[in-house]
Amino acid sequence: MGTIKAFLAKSLTGYLTIKLIMLPVLLMTVAIKFDHVLAGALAAMVVSAAEWLWFHRRGRDPVVFPTLLGALVLFVAVLLVGWGPAVANPGPILFLCFGLGMGVGIVANRPWTASISGTDWPGSEAHPLFLRINVVISAFWALAFLYFGAHAFYHLPAWSRSMVIAAGALFSFALPRLWVARYRSAHHGQTKGSP
């Protein structure tokens, strides 16, 4: 019973973290819908910075917020330059900026998903396996957001985006558990500091 409660508590923490992290993205979605793109991007930047500070004060290293802020700064810069496609159709460009921001985080060895998965695997953030898993998952989502940009630009069928989201959710949930189980099996049980 205690194990179930602990699992539910961890899952809820991870779920709330994801929702909090996605708030700037939601703000941008609403802003684009109501044609207040620049104001929405600036508001999303402020929210991202505030969330970053909130997490930091609680002793967590929220890698996702530099990623979000970097993507939003790039997006605002593109808007201010007045690049035609971004002004005429900002949604796809925003997705592309998010995908590029995630890609930069991967290259810098700071995968954005580490901010979320840290709640599911507390104490394992320093383990090399934790970083490898998050690099792979972050790379999937970086490519997914690039695809979302192309999807919105070319008006592809809605089911294709839904399939990518569903596959990503399953991949993000199953991969860490399978990889950790394989690691522990190969090392004859859990080693100190492992996920």
C-alpha cells in the first residue's frame, strides 16, 4: 500500500511539473489564436523566468526553462525583424524555435526532459545513465516539435500529430524503465547512485 502511495505521489509531482512547465506554451497558443503574438511571447518569457526562479529557490535545476526562454527569445527576435513567414503564420515558426531550443540543450548536454524525469527518479540525476536516457528522450521531442512546425505549416492531417504525441508519451514513459531494468540486470542489481 505504501509503495502505491509513493508511486502516485511521484506521478502526481511529475504531472504537475509538466503542467507548470507547459504554461508558457499554453500562453503562446492562446496569444496566437487571438492574434496577440508578440505580447504573448513576452508574457511567456516572463512566466518562464518566474517559474525558473521558483524551481531554483526549491533547490532544483530546471533545465527546461533556459530552453523555453532561448526558444522564446529567438521567436521574439524573428518577429521583431519582421520576417514574413513568422508574421503571417507564427505557429509553425514557434514550434520550430522550440525544436531548435531543445536541440541546443542536447548539444550542450543539458536535455530539457531532465527537469521532468528528475521527479520520477530522485537522487539519480548525477548518474550517466540518467543523462543518456534524457538525451534520447529530449532528442525525440526536439524532432517532434520540428515536425509539429512542418505539420502546422503544411496543414497535415491532425491524426498524424496525435500519433506523434501518443508515441512520444509512450516512449518517454517506457524507455527509462526498460533501460534502467536492463542496466540493473547487466550490473547484477542496483549499483550505488544508479537510477
